[in-house]
Amino acid sequence: MDEDNTNFALDQIKYMTGKEPKRIDSDNVLTSVRNLYEDQGQALVLSENYATVIGDLDTYRNFAQETKMVASFHRTEQASPEGTKGRNICMSIRSAACMIV
């Protein structure tokens, strides 16, 4: 998930809990998932699409059963006029925070 959407999800978590979430940055999604499984964090913020793809991998085929989605955030943004050729384009992103159960 890109930085803007990650920050949006973390801001939502802070708003919901009243606490600043501790952040552990990883190089990629699979490293983040491994870190979650190795107890190097309490939750993983990722796109719901990534959660589906992770469950398709042999190593994490039980991802949906072994984790629990504790929060879901939806964000819609208007695309900038440059490069849209006059079209009205919105981008919708759904993020999730997952925890090991």
C-alpha cells in the first residue's frame, strides 16, 4: 500500500483508539506479513486486495483464518485533472488492519 493510504489508515486507527500506533516499516508486503507472523507487530495495515493475494500464496494459504480484520477504512479521492483527458475520475481504496488470532 502506498504511503498516503498507509498514513490515512494509521490516522484512522489513532482516531478510533486515541493512541498513536507504533509503526514498523518494511520493504514490501511479504516482509510485513512475515513480521506479523513473527510477532514483530500487533497489526498489519494493507490493502484488502493484498490480503486476498497473500491468501493465494502457499506459505500463507490460511491467512484469512489465522488473522482477523480488526478495522476497515474506505477512502475516495478525486483524481487530478492532469492526465484525465477531461474525464471525471475517482479513486476508491479500501484498507484493512489485520491481526493474528
